[in-house]
Amino acid sequence: MAGHNDSSAVEKKSSDLSNDIPTFNAENLQSNMKTIYYSRTFLSIVGGVIAGILGFTGLTGFILYFLIMAITSAGLIAKSGFSIHSYFDSWNRVVLDGFFSGLMSFVLFWTFAYDIVHIF
């Protein structure tokens, strides 16, 4: 039979395991993900307008988009104090989330601004 000391050791081990597992507040995590999505969308629109006004065509416009997304990711990481796991569940959320939806917004506003400035 297990004594009193043995049961406290089991409880201590189980409490140590619960401290090792990161816990997230779902509302805070959702709010952080919305912030990433909105910032990427906004910067994609601004970058698309800038690329269109400057007259970028072809690969140079897409290079500008990748540069903007890299700067956005670095800014979000710096804003979190380089402690990603305190605010998000993985690095992929910060680096890749909203990448393709931002690309569609970028191309839309890039072509729109290019058409207005350089064609009309």
C-alpha cells in the first residue's frame, strides 16, 4: 500500500506536469490572431498602393510584397517582446498566418493603383 508521502509525491509530479503545459486564454489568442490578420491586410493594401504608384511590374512587385511581409513578421515578433509563446501557440502563426489573403489584397490594390496612375 502507498503511504501518505507517496501520494504527495504523485500529486507533486502531476502538478509539475501541469505547470509544463502552456495554457492559453482562447479570447486573448483569438484577439492576437485578429491583430495579425488586420495588420497584414492593412500593410498589404498600403504596399499594393505603393507598388502601383511606383510603377512596379512583374517580379519586383512580388519581391516588395515578400519584403513587406517579412518586416511585418519582424515587427509583430518585436512587439511581443521576442516572447512568441507567451502570446501565440506557435511561430507559424506569426510568420505565415494571413499570408495568402494579404497577397490577394496586395495584388488587387497594386493593379488598381497602377491602372489609375500609369494608364489613365
